[in-house]
Amino acid sequence: MSDIADLDISGAGSRRPQPAVMEGAAAPLTYAENTWCPGCGNFGILNVWKTLIDELADNGVPRERIVVVAGIGCHAKIADYLNLNTFYSLHGRTVPVATGIKLGNPELTVIAHAGDGDCYGEGLEHMLFAAKRNIDISLMVHDNGVYALTTGQYTPTSPRGFRGKSTPGGSAEQPINPLELAVAGGATFVARSYSRGAERLRQTMLDAVLHRGFSLVDILQVCATFNNLYSYYNERTFDMDDNDPSSRTDALNRIGEWTYGGDGRIALGTFYRSEADTFDGVFRDIDRSSFDREAAVRDLLARRV
Ligand SMILES: Cc1ncc(C[n+]2csc(CCOP(=O)(O)OP(=O)(O)O)c2C)c(N)n1
Ligand code: SF4
Ligand SMILES: [Mg+2]
């Protein structure tokens, strides 16, 4: 068996070429070819990261401690474009991978970039349990109301009547409101932003990452190809300046003012924020010294044989 020091970790032998890094090691982006469509809202989210890395460093989070976990979808390509420690996970499993990384090394700042199909569809229970546990990770959802990479099926946040590949006659379902679910589940930071408006998005993402506990930012990310909502969002979005983020009732009332795809005005900003024990903190503090895990596993295996 070869020694770990002999292993080739240069990437030269892997099938997927490692993207070169722009302008040296401290650059925010890589040279990986960007394959997002022109006008895609994902560019707005990627742009925020250009300054966010330095801002996090100024706030005590050096880039070597940041880990970005992505799902599978158009949103997930951000893992290739960011010059950070990144992990491409599975569709629907972004949150459990981020959870495992945080538990494995609580010193890391773990930020998950997920799609709306990814974490409000197949991975919904993971999102809810992360909220319930209040694990100290941040979840940035690129909510474009469509399964974009698979070319346009409806997702849990597509409005009733949405016409796509799987619903040519229009979706017959009401959309869910993921922010209501997150507050009900126990999330301690719940916000909504928009892929347009870099300053607002930057501030919300920064606040979410620096928050101690589970934070969800639902980013209204326009899919220019399969669900182009620029005019709809531009007309309806506004920044909240009169809400009380410490009040759960206030948060739920404000969140409920708009149904995805509905006629109401769309509030942007932080709806809810509170302090609570984090799962990773409690997990670390549990005294396991009196429990011989290996012996218990041996016993279990012996009983099965
Ligand atoms: C376990 C699993 N289920 C389904 C798929 C197929 N799949 C890949 S990407 C995708 C759609 C992604 O949609 P979303 O999460 O909303 O991301 P977007 O492409 O819109 O950014 C689906 C259904 C898969 N790759 N793996
Ligand atoms: S299909 Fe939509 S989400 Fe995917 S890259 Fe194109 S515009 Fe962006
Ligand atoms: Mg999507």
C-alpha cells in the first residue's frame, strides 16, 4: 500500500481537468469555462462572491476555512467557478453533505449553494431537519422556480399554471413557501434576496454566513431561458425597513404577504433572526468518554453473525 505522501493530489491524473486559477492564489474565481446562459441570474450571485471572500476575511473567516458545497443543477456550477474549497454533492443532498463537513470540522465555515428543485424538492426534509437542529451552516438557494439544468420542469416554488416540459398544460399545484417552512422548522436566520441588486445580496449573504446557526437565504434567481421573471420581480420587489426580525409572528406575517408567482409585492431582506444553541456546538460538548463505541460495534456485529 502506498504511503499517503506518495499520492498524486495534483489533479493531473483525474478525468476532470482542474480549473486554473485567475491571477494567482488569492483571486476569487477560476478559469473554468462558464456555461451559464447570457442573462442568467446566477452571474449576480457569483459576482457577490468576488467581494464576499475579502469581507469574510475581515470578519475573522479566512478563505482557507470556507467550504462551499453545491448540489447538482445550473446553480451548482458555482463550485467550479469559485476559487475556494468546494464540494460538488448530489442533487437533493447538498444539506447533509454540508452538515457532515461541519460536524467533521466545526472550525470550518460551511456554505451550501442549492437549487430550488434540489433542496425544496428531493432534499426538503434535509432542509427542515437542518433548521430543526440549528446546525451552523448557511444555505443559499438559487430559487429560479424551475428545474433548469434538466430543461424546464416545474419545481415546488413554481406557481400554479406554470407551463414547462412536464406540465405543458400548466401545473395544477400551489407552490410551497419555503421561508414559512424554515421558520416553522426552527431556522434562526431566514431571509429573501434577489439575484439583481449586488449590494443588497452581498449584505444578506454576509449576515447569513456570519450568523451562528442555520441560515436560509432564498435568492430569487432569474432563469433567463426557462422562467424569465426579470420584469415581474423588478416591478414587485422592495426592501423591508419596518419589520422586527426578532418576532416570529411578524416574520410569518411578512413572509405570507407574497405567494410565489402571486400578485402581491415581494419583500426582500431578513425576516427572522434569533439566537439558539447550535447542533454542532451541542454535539461537540456531549461527553462520550464513558461509551466504548468500538466495543458496541463489535457486539452488534457479533450478534448478527
Ligand atoms: C438524485 C438525483 N435526482 C435527480 C437528478 C436529475 N437532476 C439533475 S439536475 C436536476 C434539476 C436541478 O434543478 P434545481 O435544483 O432547481 O437547479 P437548477 O438547475 O434550477 O439550478 C435534476 C432533476 C439527479 N442528477 N440526481
Ligand atoms: S438554463 Fe436558466 S438557470 Fe440554467 S444557466 Fe441558463 S438561464 Fe441560468
Ligand atoms: Mg431551479
